[in-house]
Amino acid sequence: MADDPFAAANAIIVLNDLEERSHPPEARLAAYVGGGESVEAAANTLGISGHTARGVLKKIMHKTDAHRQVELVALVARILAPASTGQPPS
């Protein structure tokens, strides 16, 4: 049975504009948190309040079906890691 190449498609939708000039707030926050930054540090970097960042993070987690922040971090790392190595996602 072949692997489903769209298994993480719900996360790809959130992250698909990371390379574009105008980043959606969800994609930017997902990238920072997925890269290991705390929500507070990401909020400071993005110039938004911690309260706003937590609200956006909840939306991201709902869209990606992540129930804990560590699940979101693992999902983002899985999606972004192949881009840095030039390899397709597994």
C-alpha cells in the first residue's frame, strides 16, 4: 500500500505561503513555533501580544488537528525539514 502524499495536507494549507512576501499570520506563527520558539517569543518577534498569538495558535491547531503544541511542532518540522534538504516529505 502506497503512502498517502496528502496525509498532512491540512498543515500544508496553513504553511503554503511561507515563502511569499506577505505571510499570513498563521503561517508565520506556525513557522516560529514549529521551529522551536515559545509562543511568547514568537509573539514578540511578530509584534503581537501573547494573547493574540495564543488565539492564532488555537486556530492553527484546529486546522491541523493538532491537540498539543508538541504535535504541531512535530508536524511543522516534518513538513519544513525536507525543504531544507531538498528531499520530498516522507
